[in-house]
Amino acid sequence: MPERIFVTGIGLITAAGKNVPENEHSLRTGHSGIGEVKFLNTVHKEIPVAEVKHDDKALFDLAGIPYREGYTRTALLGMIAAGEAMQNAGADPGGPRTGLISATTVGGMVKSENHYFDFLRNDESNIYIGTHDCGDSTEKIARRLGIHGFRSTISTACSSSLNSIILGARLIRAGKLDRALVGGTDALSRFTLNGFNSLMILDREGCKPFDKNRNGLTLGEGAGYLVLESETEVRKRNAMVLAEVTGWANANDAFHQTASSPEGTGAFMAMEKALETNHIQADAIDYINAHGTGTINNDLSEGRAIEKLFGDRIPRVSSTKAYTGHTLGAAGSVEAVFSVVSIVRNVLIPNMHYRDQMPELHFAPETEYKEEAGIRTVITNSFGFGGNNSSLILKG
């Protein structure tokens, strides 16, 4: 029998809070982390973002390490959330059968973009050019936590960290690992802000997922990590279980470099295959934590995929990006943590900033925070550029 896979720890830092409890409080009280640019060095001060509310030196304190050069905001955010996840799990990170799979799209760009021209002018290497590589933050997280076994970095656009969870689950199921720390981290950078601005998909008022008058996404930053363990390991150390990973899939419709197919082909395939992983019936899903970026294209595409898959029995749906912004490579794991919170607390997380029904869809997102909501099984979606679409199913 293949190993069952359980979530035993979660960690989180976003614009909505510096740890899981603070993020939970924001979800419960309807507090959005979206606001004016404070720390990012950009000329586009008029564009709202979802920044973590701490400068880099404060992040060093939160990470529990002294200030030193060579540490990017991406790495620091990852260290904070990953550390909380391991502490929450009460697990020993040492040993060859504990792995780290960390995702990022920005990598060290938040620093290297500031030092690139200095690097070209000088013969001597600049310390921050070496941090540009996406694997730099993974190695720093591993060293900080004492993870010496398997380590890998994933960068598949906005599906990156959900794919890190999928890879960790597959390695455990294949018997290659007993425990995997999985998730992702991304910091705001000028490159990403300018890039998304050039695509004209940034909402000047803050994102409004699934709203008729939505006008784009809001960029955010943050990190989310989960500790996955095999059933054997959970029983061995009598670990507390938060949720079970029961289904997953990655699919690619290869429709366009930056747009989802209008029919939602890739999103449909990812959700359908995730259900097939363990022969899960569609009517077993209690809640969909949607990718829900707030762009014209994404919400229509994802909505159509949901309607195609679930027919007239659509589960409750919401997007949490109005709280955290779109954290890019970290979005999948940030929202997987929110999904675990929804299961553990048995709460329904509302879709903020929604007012008017999309005429193309027959369902509307949930807009009220509800306790005792009957949330047992959740599907969470993350869809990336190039048609890289992933879905994960978690069960209480």
C-alpha cells in the first residue's frame, strides 16, 4: 500500500500577517494587506501592492539571525515561514530522509536588480549577484533549519509552490522521503512590478476577484510552507495531523505565454486529474480556494472550468488574494496554508472586494466569514504563465 501523506505543520508570512495566527486574524476580521508601496524602490508609487509590513532588518530579527550581507528579502521571508512550519510540526529537520522543496520565481532579483550595473562596472564580484539564482534562498533555508537531505528548487511561474507540495507528496508516496518541508517564497521586485504593469493587468484600486468590474491583479509578497509526513512517520512520533494530502495534478494547456485559455482547459484538466488521483468524487469537495487573481482572463477561465467540472453542484468558492495580493511563486503554498486553516478551524474564508455578479458565470463567490462551515475537503488551485496549471486536494 502506498503511504498516506499528512500535513503536520504550517508557516506563513504575508502582507496580512507575519505568522499563521496573524493571517488567521486578518481572514476573520476582513483585513486586507493591500496598500501603498513603502519598501520597494520604484517610481510606480501609484500602484497598490501587498507588501509584508517589515523592512529587511526587521525580517532578520523575525528570522532569528543577525544582519549580514548576502541575504535577500526572498530568502528571509522563506526562512521565517519555513521555521514556523517546522516548529509547528515539532519535527526534527535532520536526517537524510527529510527533504526541502522550495519554490520561487523572483529569487534574488530583488537585490540583484539593484546591483547589476555596479557589477558590470567593477571587476570584483558583487555579493548580491550570487544570490540571483532561485536556488540561493533554498540553500539558505536548508542551512538555517539544518536540513541536510534532499533539496530542490521549483520555478514554474505562479504554480511553483503548489508544484513543490506535489513533488514532496510524490517523493513521500514513492518511499524516497519520510518528511518534506514544501512551499515557496517571493519578494516584490521592480522587474515583476514593471513586467505586470506592461501587460496592463494591475488594478489601480486593488484586486477584485470574480467581480464583474474586476480590472487586474495586485502584486504581493510572502512565503508559505507546510510539513508533509508519511503515515509511518506520523505514527512513529505520534504527530498531530492538521490535514491529509489526498489528490494532486499538474496540467498544461500550452494556450498562451501569459493567458489562460478562454474555456479554462488547463484549469479543468488540473482539477479533474487531482480528483482522479485517489478516485475522489467531485461532490466530496466542500470548498474551492480559487486561484482568483482578479484579471479579466483568469477569473473567467477558472470560473468556466469550475462550472464544467462541477455542473450544477458547485462547491463554495472564494479567492484569498484580496488579503495577500498575488504572491506569485509563493501563492500556491500560501493558499494551501489558508486551506489547511479552513479545514482545521472549520471556517469559510470570504472573497473580499466582491460586489457584482459576473454575467458569464452562474455562481458567485462566498462573501461572508462563516464558522462551523462544514469544511472537510478543499481543492486549491494555482495557475501560471505558459499554461502551467496545478490543483491540490486537502482533507480533514
